[in-house]
Amino acid sequence: MRYEMMKFETIRNLRIDNGYTQQQLAEYLHIKQNTYSQYELGILNYPIDVLMKIADFYGVSVDYLLGRTLSRDGTTIAAEELYDLSDEK
């Protein structure tokens, strides 16, 4: 059975945008640089504890890292903000 890879582009983009190297992130996470590289390439899925540490490091939400929201703080748009529900029956 093939498992879908977690979003990996986001951690790469955040790292580059913030001027960090893979080695720096690997040291922060207490893993080898090669392991971190494999997370960024989507070869390995990162464990939940790594996901939480990366979110904390960049000050973003886990949902943002997973591609579930475009907002870095994890806020979402409520359904009533998208359209007026008063006309529905």
C-alpha cells in the first residue's frame, strides 16, 4: 500500500525564506542533515514531534505546514464569511 507524502514544499520554502541551511534545522531537530533533506524532498514523512518543532521554530501552525491553510497562524475562514447563510432553508 502506498502512503501519500505529507506536504514537504512548505518546510523547504520556509527554510529558504528565513535564510537557514538544512544543517541548521537538522541540528535544531537533533537529526542528521540527510534525514532533514529527505523530509524536504518528500522521501520521508516527518513524525508529528518533528512537525510540531518545525511549526514552533518558524512560529507557524501545523495546519500551515500541512497545507491545510494558507494562513501561517492557522486561522481559517468561517463558512458564514464565505457566503450569506440567511437565504438558505
